Amino acid sequence: MSVINTDIEPLTFVFRDDGLVPNNPMPFLVYKGAVDVSKNPEATIERLFSANGWGAMWRNGVYDYPHYHATVHEVLGVATGSARVQFGGERGRALEIAAGDVAILPAGTGHQCLSTSDDFCVVGAYPPGPPMDLQRLTPENHAKALKTIPLVAIPPSDPVMGKDGPLLRLWKR
């Protein structure tokens, strides 16, 4: 039995630059119920991301302050629990994410945890390339991010579906 649901298409959202959160013209993707996390949830997600070429992994939550990454894309796989996360900045969208869901954030996508269950744990990872950078919302960081975000390469594979995954079809420059 596969640990991923290969029949699902990700939800897509495009968030506009709001003057502090640059976001990205490429869509933010959310796979709902993509991963079977009934056994060894963190390790299951780590194996999936690793098999699809995404690394530099960590386990934790999502920061409770608004931030974004200007030099790298990020994937968040929910291993346990659930959370309400604001994506795209104040004018973006608050979404409930739960165990088995995967969110893929193109560089510049704002995110902030609003609330979590007590058992919330997410596995984060990044495609090959520069290390993760964390940007808080300032006019200076926004100006710099507008220069770096267009330079971030499209990953060679979707962290959930691999080299034939929807990310490669949906993320175009």
C-alpha cells in the first residue's frame, strides 16, 4: 500500500504582493490528505520528501509571527495534529491544515501560525539550493526579496508526487 494518495490534485492559491509580504506569482499548493500518517508519521513524511529530492528537513511547528523565505521554496508536511495557518499575509487566507496534509510554499509566500492542537507537528523541507532564510515583514526585507525571489529555481520534483507531480506543471515563470 502506498503512503501517498496519488489521485489527488493540490488546491492552488495565488496571493498578491501586499507591500510587506512579497508572495509569488506561482501558486501556493495544498494537498489535503495526501500522506497516510497512521504509522510513524514524521518518518513517513521525511522518507517521502527525501525520495523526491527535498532535504534540509526539520520537525517542529510553524512560527506564530508572519514571515517568509526569499531565497528558497518550502514544503510543510503535517505529521500529527492540526493548525490554523495564515498564508499569504494579512490579505491572504487562513487555512486549517491537519495530519496528512502537505503545503508547498513558493519563495516569498507569507505564513504565520494562528492556532494549533496540542499534538501539532510538521515536517519542513527544502529543494536543493540555498539554505533557508527567514524574513520578517519590513520594507527593507521586502525590497531585497523582490530581487531574490525571481532567481529561485523551480525544483526538479514535486515533494509529494515526484518528477511527474503537479508542481512541475503548475509552477511556471
